[in-house]
Amino acid sequence: MIGMKGLNPQFITNEAGEKISVVLPISKFQELLEDIEDLAVVAERREEPTISHNKLLTELKRDGLI
């Protein structure tokens, strides 16, 4: 995940000096969108049962995926 230090944001302010918008490089914006999508998938799948790492490896080998 990307942190605030890595974003290098620029802010647009109103007449009172309050931050009202932010400008980011497209690459950083796309990284943020990917992070949000990843978090959404995690949230959707949080109720799914888990399996051990060894069992996962066994299943992937059995299916010829590794």
C-alpha cells in the first residue's frame, strides 16, 4: 500500500486557505485505486473458510498450476 509520503500531493485551496481538492500524479492515483479494489475483495471474502499454506500448495501442484 502507498502512504501519504509517497503520494506527494498538491492541494487546491479556497479563498480561506482551506484544502478543498487534491492533485496527484496519475500513476499514484491508479495505485490508490488498485489498493481500494484489493481491500474491497478482502472485505467480500472475509467470511470464506481458510486453508493452510501447505494444503494450498498441494492443491496447486495437484491441479498443475505450479
